[in-house]
Amino acid sequence: MSGMSWALAALSAALTAFLAGILLSATPKHQRRLVCALLLLSALAALAAGLAGLLSAPGEVRLPIGLPWLAMHFRLDALGGFFLLVLGLLLGATALYSVGYLRQLGSQRNLTPLYIFLPLFVIGMQGVMLADDAYTFMVFWELMSVASYFLVTFEHEQDGHRKAGFLYLLMAHLGGMLILGGFAILYAAGGSFEFDAMRAAALTPLWASLAFLLAMSGFGMKAGMMPLHAWLPDAHPAAPSNVSALMSGIMIKVAIFGFLRMIWDLIGLQQAHWWWGGLVLVIGSTSAVGGILFALQQNELKRVLAYSSVENIGIIAIGLGLGMIFAHYNYPSLAALGLVAALYHSLNHAMFKGLLFMGAGAVMHGAHSCDMGQLGGLIRRMPRTAALFLIGCISISALPPFNGFVSEWLTFQAALMAPQLQGTLLSALIPFSAAMLALAGALAAACFVKVFGIVFQGTPRSPAAAEAREANAWMQIGMAIPAALCLLLGIFPAWMLPLIDAVPKALIHAELGASATGNAWLWLTPIAQERASYSPLIVLMALLLAGCTFLVIHYRYGKKRRTEPWSCGHPHLNPRMQYTAAAFSQPLRRIFSDLYQPQDKLLRSDHGHTLLVKRLRYQVHVQDLLWRHLYLPVKRFSEWLTQRIDWLHHRPIHGYLAFTFVTLLLLLGLLL
Amino acid sequence: MNLWLWNLAEAVLMVGLAPLATALVKLFKARLQNRRGPSLLQSYRDLAKLFAKQPVLAEHASWIFRLAPYVIFAATALAAAIVPVILVAMPLTAAADVIALVALLALARFFTALAAMDVGTAFGGMGASREMTFAALSEPAMLMSIFVLSIAAHSTNLSAMIDTVLNSGLGLRPSLAFALAALVMVAIAETGRIPVDNPATHLELTMVHEAMILEYSGRYLALIEWANQIKLLLFATLLLNLFLPWGIAQDSSLVSVLIAAGAWLLKLLLLFALLSLFETWMAKMRIFRVPEYLGLAFLLAILGILSHYILEVGV
């Protein structure tokens, strides 16, 4: 079978899952199994299609549906293939996870909406990756947005979830409009909705820059780049955990895909200005540091993970920005390095963030809370989930020998290999972004020590956490797959890079140096052996040696004495004496207080004298700085505006008819 | 193959001499404070005693608590094996470059902090929180200061970087001065010396690193202590060989190796004497002055890179 038929098979499997979701609503057990099985099939087909797209020549197909004068164009090329591969890998794991996860969720409520919108969501994402004309692209894009809105508001009886859903819908549509504006410019230049015509179209510099800005803000909004990220930390935690895994793992990567498709492919980097890459670099650096700083101050597990997605999108954007700058100054192999680093981080982020969100779902099921103040000590009750979650934490903190380190290493190499560029602004910007990347990496380690330490270690902070139950076997399998991939992608990057290298080959006709892919499989040498190299296997061997020594000593001289932990002689150590999530990040709150502007409150009640304390309660609240300084003013302005034009809405019927008539006249005047 | 043997020998030398280096600093400090001080072999005796003792674990310590010392030791020892000590051309520097070196130290720190959070005492959490906060500033500062040299050498490979410093006459560049200052500041923070942390104290409210390992005993404590001693020697060697590499052997003939070993030891003695003098003379900072100190190091390192790009590349 060709790649295209695999891709169509993936789409039809997901479509069948959608039908099964509707038809089998009377028998929840069969519904769950069939939908999950079909989604797994869809994932496997997408995986095959993705590999075919990366390895073989592009395939096309036209489906006679859609607009009367425009058949739906599908095309599977290296770029779409790569993202289909990411989708296939994570969707497969999530489908297996969902079998167990939804069994537990289904005991509490009717899941039919989930079984309907989840396959639609998957269809939307796959369709975007395959689209070869603007119409098809936008149809699937909106399908993805709307279906995910219903998934976000799945637990709609909760007020916060409805609010999160509304904000998400609003921003998704605003983003959709901006993207549509970008396509409109390309359509006007190329004269056709088909991507081939758009590719060939020549734009004046002004229109090209406008199209770039529209695409950048539209896709940036969906990807969650700062300052357009406000929906993300609300929407991702509201959805059920298997959906959060897909949203954070794949959906925001679809926005990265759209960014690449539109700016690198359709507009084309030969039309790019130097400041395009600079802007992407600045936004990437801001998102990377800002995202992780706000992640550190969250006390809800899924919100931490959501904010950390903003950080990782920032890291991806840094790679893309570097690539765009190098492409502009005609260093094609360095541009390829930047792009490959960004793509590799997309793949890696899908794996570890998917794993972590699934782990959060397991915690939610096991301990009935995602509030870090209620958790603790889960490593003893949920040992396997804890071990898998730890792998995710190490990977996301960019520590060797796992995968996060490899992609950050590649991004660093791209930044460090910057030759002297014209203009001191860029020469200063590139090392500055490297500094921000380093800062983000170190802060991420602090953040995930906090997450793992508070949630899984120490002693339980609530009775529910003390009674937590281990996740079932399906969920464990679903988490084990991305965990294994995190390790494999970290150890054998030299096997993965030649595959990814097909994308820059197709997009900018450049590839990594021969040393990157032609070298022995043990070594990762993106530019040249003498410049930089990394051999994950040697690092792994050293660590394995440590692990084996541990096991030998553990079993041979395992005699140990257990006793109470030391507590300064205080006799009763209780869980409330542990550091809390808010306490852990207190030093950083103090260092970055200008950015956080924390509002804290100390409530105390006493028995008539300040020394006879009855109760002390300390609350601290950190709000997203941009919420106050960007979103609220926009909200106030739009409210003011709607009040000004409110009188339009109180007309009698002939008033409305007059409006319609005038509008028609205006449109006719424009057209003729 | 020969070079791999050299590399192994250097790694063994670093790991083996690390306790001696710490003892040396203690001895210097004691003499400066008019005390007799411990014998130079005292660190080895301490380690031997700890290894022989039966470890005592807290009641609900998990497997992470027991695995962490091994990971910490392995990561630190591997990091030490990457740094060229006597010979410039080390094969292992190709397997892990400076970014990997910083990441290996970060891995050790990650596990130290996790182990501290494991038992659920307030001290552990406090130590972990402070350590990770400081690391969040010192790690990028370290990366950036080393990157100054990397950019000049067009390589992140330590051997290649030292080779550039030796042979292409980088001379007195402002960027190198910034980088050196930043790296010295980071090295003091990372090895937990005065004025950032006090390695000698167990006073609860001021300690950072000691708070994290408070629950450890027996061979676990020995491994962690040893890893710390390796870290001190590693940072000293890294500083010396990156910025003052003169004397280091560029071929493996016996004469140049002997000269290099002698030069290394001499430079180490001087550096440790300076460190002891400094520690005797300074007091420990308040804990919330440390971020300012590390922020300064980070800024210096960024200034180093910027001045390299703006002042030196075009010239």
C-alpha cells in the first residue's frame, strides 16, 4: 500500500470510530472497546503513512467532496508525514490508555459525547496534516478546534470548565480568522485555493510580511506561544486526561505544522525578511522562560503541565527562529539543523508530555485529586505510575540519557554555531536566546523536582492520597509506550535524525551535513566531528553500571535498619510539616516577584491575644501577568465597544431590513 | 585505544584524588585559623568508615532514596572523566561535550533533590527547594560562561576548546575575563563553599546541601560525600584547564605527561590555597543574597558572550 492509502485508512478508521461512538451508545462497554480499538488502528495506519511520507516521494489524491468547483486535495509529503508519525505514536499509546481510563471514568457518567468528539478531533488533526488546499485545511482545522471545544467542556457542569471552554473557543476562532486572512493574501496572489498555486505565487514584501504576521499570530495562538497562550493553561486541565495528552502532545504541534506549512512552505523562506526569524526567536525565548516561570507557581498538577507546554513550544520556536535566520542569510545546512532540532523537540515533547498527562490522569483516578496540596507519598501506593512519571520528569527536564536532552542539545548547537551575521541586533539576539534556553532548562528541572517530590514522594497529605490505588494494566501500558520511546529517542537519536532530515530536504532543499547521518550510529554529530558530538550510549552505560552496582549491593548487602526520620527531636512528625508546593517555589516567587506580583494574605484568628494563636492561614495567589495587562484591557475595550453599538440591536424589523439592504448595496458596490 | 586507557587513568586519578583535595582545603583552612587540622588521609578514613557501616533508613524511604546515591556518584564521576586533566586530547570528550557535562551535573542534582524530598521531612524539602532555585540561576550561568570559549573555539568539545586556548593565542580578551569571573562565581556556588553555603555547618536554617542529605548514612552517605569531593576537584580542574591550560600535555610522551601532572598539581595547590584564604576571610551570605550573587554571575556570562560578538568577532 502506498503512503496515501495508509493515510486514508487512518482517516476512515477514525471516521468509523466516530460512527461506532454514535451507534453503540446503548452498550457502553462495547462502545468503549470498539472506539479505542479503532483509534488504535487509526494510529497504526497514521504511523505507516507517516513513515511512507518521510521515506518516499509525495503522493496525492483528490476526493470529489467539498466545494462544487474544488475537489478536496490531499497530499502526503515529508512535512505532513513527520507530524502524522508523531500523531500515530502518541495516539496509539493514548488509545490503549483510554481503554482503562475511560472504564473508570465511565462508571461515573455517560461518555457518549467523548466517543463522538474524540474521533472527530483525531480526524481534524489528520486532515490538517494531509490538506493540499486552503479550503480543506480550514475545514479540518475548524473541525479540530470545535471538536476539542466539546472535549474541553466535557465536564460542563463545572463552572470553571465552561469558562475555560468559552475562552478556548473564542481564541481558537480568532486564530482561525487570522489564519484565514493569511490564506486570503496567498489566494489573491496565487489565484487558487490549491497549495501548488500558492507556492508559486510571488508576493510583494509588504503582503508577504502581512501574511507572515497573520499566520504567526494565528498559529501562535493555537500553539500557545506567549502572549497568546491564555487559553492553554485553562483548557488543557479541564479536558479528561487522555484528551489533555492529545491536546498538549499533538494539537499544539499541529499549529507548529501549520506554521511550517504556511511560512516555510507556501510563503517560502526566500521571501522572508531578516526580522521574521528574529521575531520568532524573541517570542520563542519569551514563551520558554515565561511558560516555565508560571508553571513553577501552579499548585495544580495539570496546570503545571499545561504551562510547561508553553515552555516547550517556546523551545520549538527558538529552533524554528534560528532556522529562519540561517535560511535568510543563506546557511542552508545550519537552517536544516535549526529545523531538525525543532522537529525533534516536537516529537520528544509529544512523548513526554503525553506520558505526564496520562500520569496525571492516573493520579486523578487513584487519589481523586490533582491538587498538589492533597497529594504526596503516591510512590508507595502507585509504584509503577511513579516510575513511569519519573521518566517523563527526567526527560522534560532535559537530562541525559533521555530524549529531552538531545533536542535541547541540538538547539544549543544551532545557536552556538551562529556565524557572524549582518546587523548587531541579531548577533546579540541569538546568544541571548541561548541564554534563555539554558535558563528555561534549569527552571524546568526545578519545576519537575517540585512536581515529582510533592506528588509522589514524602507522606500523603490527605486520606484519599493515603488510600490511592494503582492505575490498571491498560493505563500502565499506555504510559509505558511513551516512556520507552523517551529512552529510545534519547539513546538512538542518530537513527531518528536521517528520517527527520527528509523534512528540511523537502522544505528548503537543504539537509544536515553528511557527518550527521553518515557517521556511525553511536555518535550524534550534527555539524562535524570536531565541532560537537554526543554519544548517549556511553552516558547510558555509565548509568547502567551504577544501576547494576546498586542492584548487586542491594541484594547482597541488603541489610538495613529502618527508623524514624530525624526531626530535631520533635516527637510527632506529621505530613503537614512537609514542604508544600507553594513553599517549594517560594524562593523563586521572591526572586521574580516583579514578574509574578504575588498577592498574599495572612488570615489569623486567636483566643483574645496575639500570642494565643487559634488558626493561621496563609494564601498566596499568582496571576498571569499578561492576563492583567493584555487580556483584561482587551476585554474592557470590547465591552465598551459593544455598549456603544448596542443601540443597533434594538431596532424594529424594518430597521434590520434596512441594514441588510445597505449591506447588500455596499457589497455590490465593492464587487462591481 | 591507548588514549582510552589514558582517559580511564585520568578518571581514576580524579576520583581517587578527590578526597585528598578536600582534605587539603580543610588543612589549609585550619592552618589559617591557627588550628592543627586533620591529617590529609582523614577523608579516606571517613569514607572507609562510612562504607563499613550499616546504613539506617527512614521508615518510608522509597527506592529512589536508595538508588539516588549511585546515580549521583556515577553522573559526577562520568562528568569528571570528561574533563581533560593531564592530556588535552581525550577520547571521552567526544562522547560528551560541555553541554553534556553541565547536564550530567544537573542529573546528579536532580536526584539529590528528589532524594531529599523522599522522606517527607521539612529539612529535605527546604534543601531541595533552595538547591533547585540556586541551580536555576547557576546552571545557565555556567553554560553561558563556557559558551564564550565554545564560540571562540567553534566547538563545544572540551579538548578542542582547550586546544584553541593553547594554540591560537586568544590572549587577553574582555569576553574571557567576563567568562572567567562568572565561572569562578558559579564554581563557588556549585561546590557549596563560602559565601554561598558552608560545607562545615549543620546549622539547620542556613544550610542548603547538607539539609538535603541529612537522612543519609552508611555507604549512601559515603557515596554522596565522595561525589561532592569529586565535584570540587572537577570544578577546580575545569577552571584551571579552560582558562590557564599552560603546561598541559599535548602528546602522551612521558616527559610532557610528567610536566603536565606537575603543573596541574602546582596550580591546584595555589587555587586551593586561594580558596582557603577566601573562606577564612569571608562570611556566609544571607540566603536571599545568593540569587543576587548568581544573577550577577549569569549577567556577567551573558556580557561575556555579547562582548565576544560585538567587540571581538569583527576584529
